[in-house]
Amino acid sequence: MTIHLLYGPVGSGKTTFARLLERDRNAVRFSPDEWMCSLYGQNPPAERFQDNLEHIVALIWQIVARLVELDVDVVLDSGFWTRRSRDEARERARQLGAAAQLYQLTCSEAEMRRRVLARTATMPPGALWINEAAIDLFRLRLEPLGPDEDHIVINSEVVIAVS
């Protein structure tokens, strides 16, 4: 069984690709953003966001452990913006006896911004409110993949448009 890890900035197509993987691999998908919206609303207080996210991720990993025991693939639509978060996820997968597959979702900066702002304009269920300033802030937090991080590149302007 495999734990699929999705890396990329907001608007890169992670959630759409996660849904494709979920369907194609008969996997269980987890999106911390969707949990955050369900528990704290689509625009949760910034001062509590990180603490809330850490609790959500801890709960998700508890369920992931059980799914791995049941030999079920898992898709983690978390972004994995930092090297540390990616290393920790790979180590957790290893400890659970699962393979970890990292995907890098890419698209043009213009398309990424268009997607995020369009999503914020309509606010579908499970979407967090993100404005231009937040996009810029989040881009600064995105740590590039290291040369030693094996991954599959998914150009979401091609793959997701075709699927």
C-alpha cells in the first residue's frame, strides 16, 4: 500500500489531483483544508490556524495508521510545503510499513492565481478563503524540493484539464 503525498502551492491543482488518485487507486483522501473548514469555518482565525492545523493533521495520521493496517492506499492533500513536513511524512509512512509517493503539482503562476481567486469568489464547500496577499505569503513559505527527494511531476494544466 502507498501513502500519496501532494506537494505544491495553493491553486496548483492538488485537491483536484487528489480526487483523481482517490478514485483511480481506490484510496482514502484526506484534505486538512476541508477538515479546517468543517471545524472552524472557511476563514478561521489566523492566530489559531497553526494550532488547529496541527491537531487536524494528528487526527488524520491516526486514521491513516489504521487504513495502512487494512492495506488501503491513502492520499494526503496537505501541500507539504516544508522539507521537514515531507521528511516526517516519509518517515511516518516507513514506520507504518507503507510506501510514500511524492507528487509535485505545477502550473503557471497566472493559472494558480486565477484558480485561487475564482475559488475564493465562489467559496465552494471545503475551500478556505484566500486573497492575493495570502497567496503571496504562502508562496514565501513554500520550500523547493531537494535534489534527493524522489517525486513525480504533475503539470495540472495538462493532466487535470484532460482528466
